[in-house]
Amino acid sequence: MMRMMFTFLAGAALAMPAIAQEAEKKWYPSKYGADDNIGAMNNLSPEGTVSAAKLVKTGKTYALGVVTGPTTPAYPPRSYSATVLQSNDGQGGSMGANKVTAHDDIIHSWVGIGTQIDGFAHLGIDHHYYNGVKGSELYQPAGVTKYGTETILPTATRGVLLDMTKYFGKATLDPGTAFNRAEIEAAAKAAGVTIGKGDVVLFHTGWMSKSESDPQEYIAQQPGLGVEGAEYLASLDVVMVGADTAALEAIPFEDQTKPFIVHQTLLAKHGVHILESINTAELAKDGATEFMFVLGQPRFKGAVQMVINPIAIR
């Protein structure tokens, strides 16, 4: 994400004074306690999981993750490649009387590519991260020592989809279109849902259609969540917020002197995980508004982001 800032703001100041002003506000310790490590995931509960399971009526499942490959749009220098090896050191021979053959693979990839979850160590405010933890206290080149994505709890809870294309009356929202509390409340009312404690909130903007037709535009700009909207969702005790865009928040930014302030608001200030490039198209096509959301991310130790494939079940 920090590399993204340089990409978007090359040749201009990075507005450090503005970010420093944000850091001066007393946003920690967390309301979940000074020693808390899981943030809004404190709002998950067995009761919430049971309640979410009752939303399953048809058994239809939706893969919310996109296929990740060499052509997946990604913020430079992020990339993906794979190497597949044949058994017996590439010679293609067999093993044993039963002639076993096999393939193994090696993935060379950034984990902040495609459909992904942002951990609390990914982005902070003036070198402070969730609950005020200093970057110097968690950073190690071989993996962060705190807030690694392997510590994210397994999640089975209620998911809510807000179709912002219906609200704005456009198949694909314009880049820079920001939705905040008023738009979120109106979209939720139109969907007949009330956002509640422990929910995962997803936005459909139609922007993912750009990922194949114009992958550079898909990355460079997008509609998305505004900072007031982020504060509002956090106040409702949601655990994750995501969209069918690469950065969740509106780009161009609402305030160009405050890049990625939605990330700072959700991750650092409120401990709400961010989901990016979520494939919401089929859910939106089916008119889904609420469903069971399931996520068990790969547990790679010390990672600050992770490629994921969440599942929605209706």
C-alpha cells in the first residue's frame, strides 16, 4: 500500500503534515482494551454464526474471490507467476511398481494481489498501527511479529451486500464517487437490511468489470467508501468492509492531502479488516442482500495481507 502512494502521488508531497495531524488525535487505546489484538473481530460470536446459518435457504454458494494469475491487475511492483515441476526432478519418470507420477508447484507472488484481506500491520498513522502499536515494535523483514494475517479469526457470520449501482442508477459507478453515511443508510433501507454487530459489509459498484477491459484504469482510480462512511460502519461494530474495487476507498481521494485515510480509519483506528477486489457481481445479479459469509484465510506467518477466496452462502 505504501508503494501505491508513491505511484499515485509521484512528483508531489505525500501530505505527511496532514497525516501527522490525524496521528495527534487520540485514537488509541482501542475500545476493546489497550492489549487487544483482534479489533472488531471481538464482535464475532457463536450466536452470530448460528444466526447467519439460518440465512441459508437454497444452499447456493458464491466464490467471492477472483482467479489470481499473471494478468491480475495489481499495484506495481506486485506480480504473480507460477513454476510447475514434474516428478523425479523434471525427468517425467515414474516411481514404484504402480508408476506414480506427479507435479509440484512453486508460486512466486505478492500476497497483496487479486482478492485480498488487509491485516492491521498493513497500514497505519505516522508509524503507529492498530491500538497504537509502533511500527518499530512489530516490523521484521522476515514477517511482522504482531498482527500477522495468520492471527485473523476464522469467520462465519452474516454478510450484507449493498448494491450501490442501484442507488446511483448506473451499471458502473464513476471513479472518485464516494459513498458515505447518507448513501449507505439509503442503500441499506432500499435493500431492506439493517447493518448490525458482527456483520461483514460488501459494496457492489460494478467497477470490477474494468479489471479485464482496462486493468490499468481498474487500479488507478475507482469509486468507493468515503471516510465518514468508514467511521459510520465502524460505529455499527462491523468486522470487515469490502468492495469490488482494488482499494475499497474512492480514488481520486475525497481530500487529496489525505491519501488512504479510509484505510487508516478502518484498520488503525477501529480494527476493522478491509476486503479488496471482492467478486460481488453474481450476488448482485441474484439480488442478494444478506447471506452467510465464510472466510478461513491461508495462515502464512507474519504476512500483512493475504490472497483469499471468501464464500457467500444463501
